[in-house]
Amino acid sequence: MDMRYFLDTEFNGFGGELISLALVPEQGDEELYLVLPLPETLHPWVERHVVPYLDTIPAGFPGGRTTRISAAAEIAYYLQGDSNPMIVADWPDDIGYFCHLLVTEPGDMAPVGSLQFELLRNPGFSTARNSKVPHNALHDARALRDFVLGWEA
């Protein structure tokens, strides 16, 4: 199956550590939402606008944090049934953090197949303004998906 997956991440300020990541499929409701352990020192903006909403997720999603290694394995497992997944983001850092997370140790990576990436420039669109829970990766990825599918329709 070839499908697009809409990606959003939250991270600890410009260039800071990855905090959460979500992939939302173009079709269906099998979403992936991962929350990593919080850094010891949080950027004040992130502490106010991201951290309070990390656990604002729908019923049915497991709570708690995951490690980087487990997160990479969960991404590989999530994408394993798709022979040609396209990861779609609206911000370059989202793709960068996603790819960096796949690296599990020097010279090794999570067992994902080939991936394609698409960076969309959507002037005037803001995931934060269109998200039900701004600055929550899962809700922001859904907002991006809904915007793109609505625009294409």
C-alpha cells in the first residue's frame, strides 16, 4: 500500500531535543503518537505551550513515555505494511527530527524500508491555528492532513 503520512514534531526550542512525534495516515485511523522523556532543562516557551498538552490525546492511545530506541522501533513497526510510504511535513525540522530518530546507534538505523519525503509550503496555513490542541504533535499532524486533503478536494 502506498500512503502519505502527515508528520508533526515538538522539540525543546530551536535545535533542542525531540519531545514528541506523530504520524497520521492519509486514510484510516491508525495513528502513531510518541512522547519521549523530557529534557532536564526546558525552554520556557516549550514549558508553557507544549508540555501541558503532551498527554492531550484521544482515548485508546497508551500513555507514558518511550525511549529513543523504542520510538525508532515503533516507527519501523508502524510503517512495515507500506512498501512506499510518503512522509509529509510542513516544516523542515519535522523531517530532520524524524530522520534523526531513526538512527539507533553509529552505523545503524531502525529497520524501515525506503521512505519518501515531501515538504509542503502552505503560505497562510498554520497547524497551531488549525489544530484542536495547538502544539500537540498528534493534533497538529491531523490539522495538516485535514488542510491538505481539503485543499486537494
